[in-house]
Amino acid sequence: MTDVTKPNIGVFLNGFGLLAVCAGVGGCSRSNAVAAQDAAAEAAPEARPPSASETLTAIARAEDARRVRDLPPDAAESRDPGVRRAAARALARILDSDDAPLLRALEDDDDEVVSWAAFGLGESCKDKQQAHVRALASRLASVDTRQIEGGASGELRSIPTVLRALGRCGGELAETTLAAWLRHGRPAPEAAAFALGDLAARGPISAESTSALVDAAEAAKPLDAALYALGRAGGDRTKDLRARELGIAHAALGRASPDRIFAVRLLADAHEQGALGDLSRILTSDEFTPPERVEAAHGLGRAGPAGQRGLADALGALVPDRGQALSGDRFEVVVAAVSDTSDDPPPSMEPALWSLARLDRPKDADPALLRRLSQGRCAAAVKLARGKWDADILASCDVADGEAGERALLASLDRGPLVKGRRLAWQDRLRSAHVRVREAALAMVSRHPELGDAALSAIATALSAPEPGVVATAAALIQAHPERVFVLAESERRAALDPASPPPTAHPARELDRSVAAALRGALAHPWAEDLVETRGALIDAGLAAGIPEGRAFAVAACHDANATMRERAARALAAAGDKDVACASLVAATPAPEIGHAIARPVRVVFDLDAGPLAVRFDPALAPLAATRLVALARSGFFTGIVVHRVVPGFVVQFGDRGGDGYGGSGASLRCETSPTTFGPLDVGVALAGRDTGSSQIFVTLERSPRLDGQYSWVGRAEGDWNAVAEGDVVRAVTVEDAP
């Protein structure tokens, strides 16, 4: 797949690669850095000023510790541009409440400093929107646009970052500025279009901005990135304007590029006959990429009866005659098409579904093929069963380890009340050997109030489970539905049995179920690893919702956690519970990242021998040296060997790195964010997060151009190979680490 994203990092961060590595050298504790500086000051006049290397080390420590006051006081005004760049990067990642240093950096004459400053201002404009937008727009107004008509010069590569920052902030001035920049030379129009898409995701953009996007997409050199914003723009369209948009999208299908996915999405949202014809053609044609074909399936699935007929025709062409053929990236396209089929498929769909549900099991098939075969067969079986949980086609669909069949059974059970035999079948799934099946069964409690005491038992058992994901799922249920775990108080039950007691009131007293209370206390007392942020956060909410003293103590302790996401979660939960007596810490000293002083200096290639074949990731320290170093070290240690790919969103992302196999776990240690103003396109690799500074060992590989991910995750490298062929449940059988060429 053509790569237009990397090394386009240069468009945003020219020269930052070497800086990121240099700035990541040294220790991270404030005491050492400050002690050295204080000693130098006390030794004056003989003391020499710190070298550039020492200053960069101090900046790296401050960035990792998230402490602006630890930055060398004169770093932002240094004559050395490398020092100023490092200081601006640190400020952009720390995001201190005082934005004055970033605003000053935005006026720097070094383009890379400006890029980092704009990135930081865009990420921190929540409470200072107008001031940040004015500053960013003013910076753009100072640019001589004649210099970029033929492409960005070396001095103007910060422009895309400034434009994207405006999109993060939003507002009328930001929108007007972005629409105007659609007319300038590349790379400004692409960045302006993506920024308008960011803005449109939060609310409708004006008719003037929509018209400007359409004009840009119809220009002599069409701006396909404009289709991203048009696809996210709300508001009413005139019939003429809508026709123009669909015509633009249709024309863009003939231009192969990562931006073509936006044309497919625009057509997928149209629900018009002409667009449906295009989507059917895309879904069945090998001329389009797997992500584009998956997006076409989604569009047909949303288009009502006409779309379902299109899916039926497409499935007839997509479903192979032999089970052996259900492999490679064709598998994800077929499964996506089946998933987008109605729960009550039209008769025209049934022949293809029956063909898929009955695909033969090849002799000597390996586990990977059997897993794909089972997922495909069971996806079709769910549609054919139409909620009949004991249908023969459902019982026989799994030819692998049983997980696909159990998840298919749960999907059918979910379509009716869980009583009698359906309830017994659901309870059996709570004891499944597959953790994700247990979590899916447990999550059904929220949709089935008829479970009653069976739900209490399930929640109490889950809270005592060793798997953090099972515990988190149970805790989330308590927070969302506290009424499900409160029962009639013991005093009320005794009174009901006593003839001398007064008649019951309209609002009898209730109390937390004892088994749930005991299990929740046990979960709150468990020593969870620091990187299990989702589990610990869910327990904060559950403990406060349950109203037990241990819950409040757990939340108060989290108020002083080293992780900012945990502190914010605790503060919100305590405030929602009406607790005004606790002030959560704004900053807590954290253990320095052990990779500081030991960061890899050049890219390292890691080959993951997956069930889909050998696929590689080239971990690059250019923008996230600490994260890249951590992940390479985990690969060398054997951490990834035997691990399961726990998440595949066809056409979007492949994610793995949790030894528990459900996406809740990590390596046991957290990684602080090393985000940057870079982009995510096909085969880019990032660190998965559950909030700020919550990375660990999970990574994701993007399968398409994904502007909504830009700048939000630590970019750690590039993937190689056909990652579209990876299926959920695939296993990393072996790992090889080698120097990148």
C-alpha cells in the first residue's frame, strides 16, 4: 500500500527525529537535575554554564516528570535552536495550566519550535479557546502565502500543525481561517481540510465552509482530503450541493490514494441509488483496498432494504466455494459484509448466508484457518438463527476452539428475555474458558433486568475473578445500574415476617447485597498493577456508587495517584458523588521512565510470526524514543510470544499487546504519552491508550488513513506486510528482533 504519511513527518516536524533521541538521554529525577544546577550556581564564579547536552537532559527529565518548573529557566530563550525545540516539545506534552510559554514559543523564528507550540496550544485550548485561536490565526496571518504556492518551504512546515490546532480549538474565527486556507498551496489545503473535519465532528460547519470544501474538491487538482470534512459535516444541504458532493466522490474513486477512503465514506452516508451502485461495485472489486471494501459494506448495511439487497448480491460473489479460500484479507471483507446484514435478513440474502455457514472444514486445516472458518460460519449462523438460540445451525458453526460459537450463541440469546432455558444457557457462558465470552455474557446484565438474583450472583463472582477485564466489566455494571445490586434491607425482611410489625411503606429500605459488597471490598483491596487504569477507574466508580467506606477510601487514594488519568477519574467520581471535602492533587511525583538514558538510537525491526504469516513493525525512536525502546525491550524479552491479537476492527485497526487477551492488561508498567503533531495513515503504529499517560505494552496498526487519530497517540513506527489479513484471535507464535535496514 502506497505510503504518503511517513516520512511526511517532515511536513510537520522537520529534523525532530534526531532531537527526540538526543532529548531522551539522561535521568529523570528532579532532585539530580536541580542539585546539579544548584551546585553549579553555588560554585560561581568558577562554575561553567551547562552544556547543550546537559540542558537537553534536564529538559527530558522535566518532560517525563510533567513538571514545567523543572525546565531550565533559560531554555526557551536559548540561542541553540535544538534547546528551544526540546523546550517547546516538553511544554507541548506537559500542557501546564500556564500557557504563556507556549504562546511565546509560537512567535519563535524557528519553524520546529512553532510546530510544537501550535500542537500544545491546540491540545490545551479547552478553557482558553478564544485566546489560542487568535494567537494561531495571527501566526498564520504573518505568513507570506506566496512562498507556499508551489509547496511548503523549509521555513513554513509548521503551517499544517497550526491549521490542525485551529481545528482542535474550533470557533467561528478558526472555521473562517481554515476555509480561507483551502485555497493555498500544498500542504496547507490538506491540513485545512482535515482541521475542518475535526471541527465538523463537534458540530455543523457553515454553508460557506461547505461550499469552500466542495470547490476545493472540484478544483483542477482535486483536494480529496476535502471529502473527509464533507463526510463529517452536518447541517442541511441543497439538492444541487448534495449532487455535486456525490459527483465528486464518484470521480475520486478513480484515483488510487489513501484519501480515496473518504470518498467511499461519503458515498456510504448518501443512501441514494447511484451511491449504492458504487458501493456494491467497491465491495466486490479487488481494485479497491480491504478498508475501502469494508467501508462500502458498512454503507450498504445502513441503507435500508435497498442496501440489504446490495449486500445480498455482493455476498453471493464474495462467499467462496471452499473453506480453504476464506483466508487473507478476503476474510475481513466477508465478515464485515455479514456483520452489516440485518438481524432479519431478506430472503435474497439466505443462499449466501447458508453457503457461508456450511463452508467445509478442509482436511489438515491449521488453527488459523479453523478460527477464520468458525468466525465466518458463526457470523452467518447468527443471522440465519434469527434469535433462536438453540438452532442447529448455531450449535454446529464452530469448528475451532469454541469461542466463536459461544459468542454467536450470546448474540442470539440477547435477542430475547433471559428466562428458563435461555437463562441457563447464559449462565453457562459465565463459566466459559474464554475470557471475552465471560465479559460479553456479563455485559448483558445491563440489557436484561429480568435476571434478578442471577445478576447479583454473576456480578459478585465476576468481582472476585483474577482477570482485570472481568472485574472491570462487573464494576461498570454497578456504576451504571446500582439499583441492580441493592436488595430489600434485612430489617424490612424481618418486619415482613413479623405479624406485629406495621405494614410496609411505599419506599422500603434497601441495602447493598452482601455477596456483592464482600466481593467489591475484595476487589478494592486487590493490589492492581499501575497500568490497569481501566480496571482501577471502574472500581472507583463502583465503590462510590455502592456507597461503601472502602469505595471512598479507594477514590481518595486515587486522588493522589501518580497517573493523571486516575486523578482526574477520581476527582470526577467524587464530585458526582457529592463529596466536596477532597481536593485531588494536580501533580504527583512519578517514578522516572527507566528508558531515559537507554533509549535506542536507531530504528529496530521486529518480526511477529502470526497465524496470518510473518508481519513486521519497524520501531522508530524519532518521535517517541521511550515508548519505542520499551516495546523493543518487551519484544526481546519474549513478552509478545504467545500473545493473542485481541482486537481487529476490519478496515481500521489491528491491536495486540495484552497477555490476558481481552485488551484490559499490559506489561505491568505504564508509559507516559509522547504524542506529536504527526499523522496516522495505512500501516502506522501507535501506542494504545485509555487516557493520558496510560500506555503500556499494547500497540495498534492502522489499516487506513485515520485523521481522527492524528496527534492523539504516540507514533512509534511503521508496519510491514498485509496486516489486513490478521484476524481477531490470531496468535504471535514467535518474535524476531533485528536491526532495521
